[in-house]
Amino acid sequence: MAYRTRIKYTAAQKAEMWDRWERGESLNAIGRAFDRPSSSIFGQLAPTGGIRPPPRRRARLALTLAEREEISRGVVAGHSIRSIAGSLRRSPSTISREINRNGGRGDYRANHADQLAWDRACRPKRCKLVSHPALARLVASKLRRRWSPQQIAGWLKRTYPHDESRHVSHETIYRSLFIQARGALKKELLQHLRRKRTIRRARQKSLKGEGLGQITDTVSIRERPASVEDRAVPGHWEGDLIFGTHNSQIATLVERHTRYVLLAKIKGKDTETVINALIRQAHKLPQELYKSLTWDRGSEMADHRRFTLATGIQVYFCDPQSPWQRGSNENTNALLRQYFPKGTDLSVHSQARQLNERPRKTLDYETPAERFAACVASTG
């Protein structure tokens, strides 16, 4: 049986590999470019958690290879430490440490000493979460509540504005999760992130077509008032259905101004059942906080005119195959999948409390619950 010769990737190949990964290419695609299996590419990226290591550079004041060669010649010639230091314009203690840590006068070799120095310098900087265990525990507790690293970082700055010891960047949190050698956060916390990956990768946009029903008498999203577009006032909602096992589904509604989420149990996806559930949900809110609803062109909204007659709420419809026009709802549905993974029976769920209590960057790290409560108070 013939075996493939094991290869070592050159620095140029590794750089190209990282370039491709950061552009969003898959492991399989990168593997094909190098005529190697995806597992080989994964083995190169995994040690740093899919995060490109920074380029290594020698410290400005470190001894150079040329200086080490001069030290080696001085040692062979029997020159004193001070003599060698004087010729290099270095401190005698620098030359003494260099020789003693690399074999002493009898075994000092310039190339070997230079390589050892390079290897010793390859030590990761002690990250803040290791130096501040209380902060690490706080971050871990928020991750278990399914907060994103960016939400955690923003919430910490807002909650402790004058305490730098409790501030940490979202990038530090990601690196501590994906690069386990840092020893700050346990790998098990990765399962609480929105995207369940073992290595980090570039965000990719994916626009998938949806089955569209034929709906009549629709009002286009292009006719939606400008005040809805700029999120200036509360009361304008976006909605959709998400599906689970056992023919279960939930209607998800997100308020554009506050990002507050409501869930409505739906016993079936036919238009009569969906519209009845949406009417019941609408009657639970003050009229000032429910003025319009934006939906895609799914057949469940075929009876939208009955909804408008029963509630006085205008329904606007996205253009065909344009789910990004309901961006708030699309993002919310992705967040909800952290709590309701595919394969979940949605018939037993009807609350979005944890999601509404997560701080949002778009709200200056306030929570949707806080913003929505303020709107309710202002209408009272």
C-alpha cells in the first residue's frame, strides 16, 4: 500500500493558507488548492483556534546573529567578557548572560544560541483573564447565559465605567476561548456561543432562498414610512416563523426601535391559525406600541387583511427573496437558535426572557427589556 509522503508547509504556503481562511474559504477548498485533505489544513489552523498568529519579530534591543558570531569569535580567541562587550558596544552583563545560558565558553555556538533565543522568545503574553480570575469568572457566567463576547465587553464598560480591571475586549474573550493554551476560559464554554465552531473563522454572508407563497393585496415595504426605516419611534415590528420538531412552530416578533422580542405559540402554519395567534398577541400591547408589522411573503400571511381589520395594524411585505429587509428579525431568529437549536420541540416554549435581558451593542449595551420598559412607561 502506497503512503503519501508527509510534507511540511513553507512559510509562504502557511501565509497563503491563512489568507484563504480569512477570506472565508472552506477547509475543503483550501485543501484542494494545496492538493491535501481538509484534515491537513485543520491541523495547521487548529493550534491557534483558527485565529491567525501575529507575525514574529525580534526585539529591537535583542542580540543579532552577527553579534553572536562576533561573540563566538571572541570566545575562541580567548578574549575577556569586557573586551567582547566593548567591541560590540554592549554591557558586559549582557555578554556574560548570553554565553552562560548557551553552553558557556567551551560550547558556545552562534547559530545554536540564536535559534535558542528565538525559541525562548516564543511565549504567549499572559492575558488579562488569567491575571484577573474574578473577571474571568464573571465573563464565564455571562457566556453560560449565552451572551456574546461583544455584549459582555460592552456591558462591562457600561457597568464598571471607572474600573479598568473589569474591562476586557471581545477579541480577548474570543482568543481565550479558541486558544486553550492561554488557560483562562474552559473549552466547554464554546458551546454557549451563537456559532458552534471548534475554530474561529471569518463571518460569511449566506442568503438562502425561501419558498414564497402567492399573496394578494400586499403593501410593499417600500411604502413603509421613513420613521419606521430610521427606527426613530417604537411600535414597528418585524415577524417570521421558526420551525421545530413534531410539526411545532413559533411566531417571532421583534420591535425595531428596542429590539424587544415576543414569541407567539402557533399550533399550525396555515394562514388562519397564524393570523389568529398574531391577533391575540397584538391585543396584549398598547396601541402606541404596535403600529405596523413587516413580514416576508410566506403563505402563512395570505389572510393579512383580516389581521389589519382586527387590529388596525398595517402589514408591509418584503420584496421576493429579500429576507435582509427584515434584518432585525433575521438576526433575532439566529440568536433564538442558541436557545432553540434545530431539532427542538418548540411547542413547549413561549418566552424570550433571556434574549431580552442580553445587552445589545446597538442599544449602547442596554438590554431590550430595559428599553421596552421605558417605552411602556412613557405610554402609561
